[in-house]
Amino acid sequence: MKSYTLRASQLVITLGLLFLISGCNPTVTRVETDSVTDLSGNWNDTDSRLVAQEMIQDVLSRSWLSKFNRDQGKAPTVIVGTVRNLSHEHINTRTFVADMERELINSGEVEFVASADDRKEVRSEVKEQDLHASEETRKAMGNEVGADFMLQGSINSIVDAVSGEQARFYQIDLTLIELGTNRKVWLGQKKIKKTVEKGGFRL
Amino acid sequence: MLNKPTSLIKKHWYNNQTLKIALIVCVGSLVQSCASYGSHATSMRGGLLAGHAEASLAIAEEKDKQQKEVISSLDKGMLRRITNDYSGSNQILEVAKHEIEALHGVSITENLASVTINETLRGYEGDPYEQLLLHAYMAMNYIQLGQIDGARVEMLQANVKMMEWGEEPEEDAFLRYLEGIIYESLGEFDSALISYRKAYIVYKEKGGNQYPPAPVALKKDLLRLLAWQGLQSEYKSYKKEFGMADYSPVKQNKDFGELVVILNNGLAPIRSETAIPIFSSEVQQNLRVAFPIYKYPKQNLFSPQVTVNQKQYSLETVEDVDALARYSLEQAMPGIMLRATARAVVKYNTQHTAQENSSIAGLLMTVTNLITERADTRSWTTLPQEIQLKRILLPVGEHQLQIKMLNVAGNVVDIMDEKVVIKSQQPSFVIKHWNAPVPKKIKIIADKQAANKN
């Protein structure tokens, strides 16, 4: 009986110390931005990057681009519409859309016009110029370039879960729609599947 | 020869003594951080009950600056909501979500602590109903921020959570109802129908115990969507089940939109600590154990009344948090008592051995055990007592809306005025929290001060 209780009180002290230790400083390690860091199994930068890569490769290699070039003799102008998040996570869709935009603009094959929100700010600036800027630097209203295509899309997810285990499936669909005719000229799709296991015990 | 045993005893006593002092210091600091939730909650709720939500928020924000405790984050989230800081509320509730996730799995140290020291050393991850309401309140925050897609995400996360809980998931009726409303506002009628159906099943199965009886509004919503989706046989069978033979669903009409009023009324019950002696057959002794109880019965709520376009509507209770909280404790009680008994035996034994070594050590151990024997009174006490709801079809355009709070005698104790813009075939939400009328005195003083300055 005695040895049992002594162990109990020692245990109490060990526990107490463990709790006290737990308030340590964080450690920081810098890693490459293209390294895979899966922490919680949630949507992360790696997923976003994979989607952007896949979509960019696909959109630049398809026939809509050469066809437009041939027919119109210029690079198509694209506007980014909304990419709706219909998944079970709060996902910032802007990161991979921005990645795509950058790659497409830099490729020189596609031009982009500012999206509805960005335009508002630019327009108010042009309006300001009308009043305050000198005549030779003043930009006139009504010279905006109308887009030929709009990029829209959605992220969907299916999650199957039992206690401590999850299978997550994400599907990202992007569509390029010709303005005026509403023709869909390109459909991009990327699927990502992960399994997440949570430990049954912790300290 | 004679000296030797005494010095041995002395040495032994000394060692034990340091051990005990170290123990008291360790445990004392631990107990302070956790066990004071009850008094903290009481002072925090005091602000709300006096109509000073900002005072409550200030008290809550002072606690747990490292944002490690789920319970503190939940309270902060609710109080930030009440004081109209919806994005701040979501930010801290997201922290709570992560901390709950981190508490997944059986903790070895915490379980040992709960049978040697007390229950408050177990990580608090919230009861299932609290975890689901966390998603419901985040969804309401997103709705009030105008981000309905964000609200949809919260509903899906709640779904994953329920899925993880197993075969017979702990469904929450209000969460399902809210989910239906969110789907419906996004035009996803098929999903909305499923949610309404699930909500109704929970009300039907558990109504009268943890849940209020199925709201008439939900029955109408379910019938309406069944009719819209053309599921005639199910429509007829539910109509029969509800005894609503006269009901005919409204047609989809571009000139109308919906007003959804959600009122978070009152405050959830608060747990108190009590102690009883229980007889342990193992040590043949009466041992003192502490455990949580709900000391006070359910409070009487003020009843809300919505006036819009000269018409008056009363709200229906869609979630009875009071009942959920009491039921949850009832369910947890056998486990709590089992651990309490085990703990009492361990504590008795430590006292007993300490006493054998020296009377001071024994006394110290007794005091330590008495101090550390605390009940776990943690629960999300800034939740409302009830959630009440009303959906009203209104013509498109701006409307003045008044929510009156009536006491038992039918006298108006408070009036809230709201302006709401109804959009075609879209719901507009008015979500309110009410505990007490905001004292007018303060306003008069503030006005006077402003006048003096001028």
C-alpha cells in the first residue's frame, strides 16, 4: 500500500512539471516555398500550387488559344470572375487564381483585364485624374479593353470520416467562357485526394 | 545506536516534506488557472445580465491571453458577436476549433490527473452540442458579414464532425434547420430539403427532452420544399403526420423575399460545485468528493414579439440550450462519479501514508487534497438559454422592424428597432442577442456629458 501511494504522489509532481514545461518558446525553421508541408490535412499552399501548375499547363496547351489567335490575330483578353468555394474548408481561392494570372500574362499569349472590384478603384483614380492631373498625363474614360473570355470556377469537396480517420477529396473546376456567345472554350479540372489519420492518444 | 533511527526518521520526514511543498506549489498554480472558471463565468455573465455586453467582453478578453483554452475562446467568440464584432468573433472561434482538434485522442496525463488531483486538469473540448453550436455561431457570423458561402463551409464542417462521431451521430436539430435555411438561400433546394428532413427527425425523436417540440415553421418549410421538388407522396404523408391538411405551399414569387429573425434569448445555465461524502468499500471510509451540478432551475424567459408592416408575429423556440446542457451533464455523471471515487481513494491513501510518516506531512496532505478536490464546472456559459426563430415572407424593399420583449405580465420591457432590406427570393437575416434591456441611464449620462462639453 505504501509503495503504491508514494508512486501516486511522485506521479503528481511529474505531472505538474510536465504542465509547467509545456509553456516553452516556439521554434522557427525556414523552408523552401515548394516543399510539401502537410500539417493538419487541410487545404494548404501545396494544394494551391499543384492546382495552379496543372491548370496553367492545361490552359496554355489547348486549342482555344491558337484558334482565337488565328481567327482574331491578337492575344485573347481574359477576366477573372468568381471561383466559388463549395468545399468544407475556408479556402482562399485567390492564391491559385493569382498564380494562374501571373503565368498567363508572363507567357505573353493571354492578356488580362482587371476584375470588377479592382476596376472600381482604377476608375475612381481616372475620375480623379480628370480633375487634378495635367492634360498630357490625363487618362480618358471609356478606353477600357473589353474582355473576350471570363474565367469562372468552383472548389468542391467530399469528405468521408470515421472516428480518427478521414478521406478527403477535392475537385477544382475552372471554366473559360466566351463573353457574348457564352460558349465554354476550356474546362480545367484538378483532383486531389488525401487521407488524414488522427492519433488515438496524446500526452 | 539510539540516534540512528531518529535521524533516519527525520531524514525521511524532511524528504517527504519537500516533496509535499513542491507538490502544493505545483498543484496550487494549476488549480488556480483552471478551477476558477465558475467565478470567472459569474462575473462575465454579470455584465450581460446588466445589459453591458462590453463589460463582459473586457472580462473575457483578460483571460487566457495565449489563446490555449477552448472554453475562454468560446466565451470571447460569443461576446465579440454580441458586441457586433463578427470577424473578430470568427477569428477567435477558429482558434477554439483548432484547439478542440488538438485535444483529439485520449490524453494519458490528463486522465491520470483526473483520478489523482481533479477533473479540471482534463482538457476541455466542449460537449458535442457545444462543438456543433460553435459551427452554428460561426455560420451566423458569416451570414452577418454577408459571406453566405462561408456559412455554408461551417455547415459542411459540422457535417464532417457528426460523421466522425460515429454510426449514430449526435445531430443537432437547430444546426440542421440553419443548414437548410443556408442551402435554401443559395438556391440549393435539394440539399435544403435533406437538412429540413434531418432537423425534423431530431425534433421528432428528442423533442420534449433535449429539444423543443418540432417548430411549426420547420414543418411548413419541409412541406414547401417537398412540394417545390415535386415529391408528392412524401409531401402527402408528412402533411398527414403533421395534421396540417389545410396547408398549401406558397409559390415561388419574384416580388417577395424572406425575413429570418433569430433571437438568442437569455443565458445558458451555469454549473456549480457541490461535495458529498461517499462510502468507499475499498478503504471502509466515507470520502469527500466534489462534482458539478446545476443548482438553479430553468429561468423564465422574456418572450419576444416581432412587428413588421403593422403585423405581429411570435417566435418559436428552435433550440433549448438549457435542456441540452442539463441532459449532457446527466449523461456525463456516471463517468464523473466513477473518477471522483477513484480519486478519493488515491487521496485517502496519500493522506494515510503521510500521516504514518509524520503528523505535519499528514496534515499538509489532507489540506492539499481538500484544496485540490474541485469539480469541473466548465461549460460554454455565454450561450443563450434558448434560440428562437421566425421566418416571414415580405414584399421586396425596405422594411421597418421592431422586436419587443415582453415579461410574464405581457408588459414591454425592451424594444429593438431594425431596418431590413428584402431582396427578391432571398432571405435577409436579423440575428439578435438579448439578456436584459440596455440601461437608458447610461445614455442619459453620456448625453449630458456631451451637452456639457458643448
